[in-house]
Amino acid sequence: MRNIQKHPQKVDDDALVALLAKAKQEERKDRALMTSVRLDKLATHIASNELNGVEAAELLRREAARYEHESQEVH
């Protein structure tokens, strides 16, 4: 076996908290952008296929279910 020296590392709690906060903020921005792009694609699909209100509502319900399923996978 080798002797391995361990050097204690001092962690700056404030820097770590700031780093985590920044990562959360960037994740939220990314998710908001992805949602915006997805909604725009749905709107384009609705318009180009001339879906009526009932069809558009069903499409939105399926999309809502997709988001709900995704949120359950994360937790």
C-alpha cells in the first residue's frame, strides 16, 4: 500500500453558495428558453395545420402531460 498524504482543503462556503446560485439561475434560463422554443413550435404547428380550438387544446394537454412526466422523472 502506498502512503498517501491528504491535504485538508479549505472550502469557502460563500463562494460555494454563490456558485450554486449561479448554476441554478443558468438552469432556469435554459429551461425558460427551451419552453419558449417548444411553445413557438406548437403555435406554428397549430397555425400551419389549421387546428381548431378543440384540437389545439388537446395538443396543449398532451404537452402539459409531457412536462408533468418530465418533472416526476427529475424528482
